Amino acid sequence: MESAEEDSLHGQSSEDEASELSDGELQEAFSKGLLKPGMNVLVEKNKKLVNNVEGLKRCLADFRKDLPWVERLDMTNLPAEDVVSKTEVKVAAETNGELDADDDFQREMFFYRQGQATVLEALPLLKAHNIATKRPDDYFAEMAKSDQQMQKIRQKLITKQMILERSEKAKKLREQRKFGKKVQTEVIQKRQKEKKAMMSAVKKYQKGMTDKLDFLEGDQKAAKNSSDGSKKALAKKGPNAKRKFKDQKFGFGGKKSGKKWNTKESFNDVSGFRAKTAHDKGARKGKGGNKNKNKRPGKSVRRKMKGRS
């Protein structure tokens, strides 16, 4: 007997020691294999349900009080008639017990018509009990919050509005700066483009590709048109002064012999034909030609004429 009691006491003390073990000791025991998963299992106890009908009835009897309707203001009624369905010659679904609770529109309309029926029944009862349903014109209701609290709320709203206005103003300023930078870059690019076009026009003028000085007057469009259509201008107006001088000095190049040879075009061209010259009917020059009547007399004749005078 004594040995059995000692064993039981020793088992209880070992269980107490195991329950008081620290996390480090438990980890060491698990690493050595003394602890294995599945040794400690939580067992959920079945919840005992109690249906005390007599107690519930007693509580209901304590709650229930025989008060007049003015103190209760409760209404239990059916929804009002569906006027829309009557006008459209339709049968309401809820009258047949087929109300679809998942249909949001049908459910909300049911609540609306039930509230409408409650108002229609409650207003006559309130008038019968001399209960006013409209607020008088000179009615003054005390505020739920004090004036100081409302002033604090007002100040808070004003500060919020001012912060929003400042943020909007800062946002507009940032957008204006971005737009200003964009415009500035566009202006710089435009100036660089104009400068480049002017330099190209100057170079073309120096090379003799154009003889216009419109780019000096700031007419960028004319300079651009002259630079872009330089080849067309050369084709239409011919070579410029520099090209003409070089052609006159060095020639046009190519074949130079045989310039006086007759061609088919020159052979067929009779515009320079003169019949008198061709058939020796024209005036001859030199010894064989007709003498001029107004020809100056010779020296001896001139002397005789002078001696006679």
C-alpha cells in the first residue's frame, strides 16, 4: 500500500515538473526524441444546449405590460396596394406568396408600400389621440452640441478648406511651371531651327546657289523656300551670275569641234534665205560693183575745181 501511494505521489510530482518545464527544456526534449507529435491532443467538449421553455415564458410575462397604444406606437399591417401594377394590369407577385427576396427592386418596393400603409393607418390614430404630427413655425430645438463645440468644428472645417485651397494653388503653380518650361524649350528649339536655316541660307548664298538676301530681313519662310527649291529655281531661271561667268571663261565643256556642220534642222531652216543675194541680183561691193553717186572726187579733180573757183 505504501509503495503504491509513493508511486502515485511520484507520478503527480513528475507531471507537475513537466508542466513547469521551460521552452528551452521542451526543445531539448524534442530534439532528443522524448517528445513526439500527437501526444497532446485537445478534445473539444460537446456544448450542452438548454431549452428552458418555462423560464422563457416567465421572462416574457415579466416583460409584457398592458400599456396603451400611445405609449407603444407599434403597428402591424400588410403593405399597401400596388397602384402601379393595377394601372399596368399586372398581378403583384407578393400577393400570391411568390415574393423574391433576392430581387432588390421588388424587396425595396415591398418595404416602401408597407411603410406607406403604416403611415396611412397611424396618422388617423395620432390625430384621434391629439398628437401633433407637424412642427410649429415657432418651434425652437436646442442643439445637441454647444456653441463652443460648433465653433471648433467650424474652425476645423475652415482650416481644412484653406489647406485644400493651398494644395490646389500649389498644384496649379507646378502645372504652370511645367507649361512654362515646355513653352521655353519650344521657343529655344524654334530659335535654333531658325538659326540653322539662316546659316544654311548664308552658305548657299556664299556658294552661289541662290542670289536672294531675304534671310537678312528675317523672312525665314522665303529663305526656307529658296533653300528647299534651289534646284527648281535653277531649272526655271537658269544659271546664276557666277555660273555664267565660269561658262564664259572656261566654256561649257564637252565637244567643241563640228559646231559649223550642217544638221537636219539647219538644212530645213530657210528663214535666212535671200533671193537677190542668192541669184546675184543684189548690189556688189568692191571693183565690180556699182559706183556710188555720192562718191568723193579724186585729188586732181578737187584741185581743178579749186582753181576754177
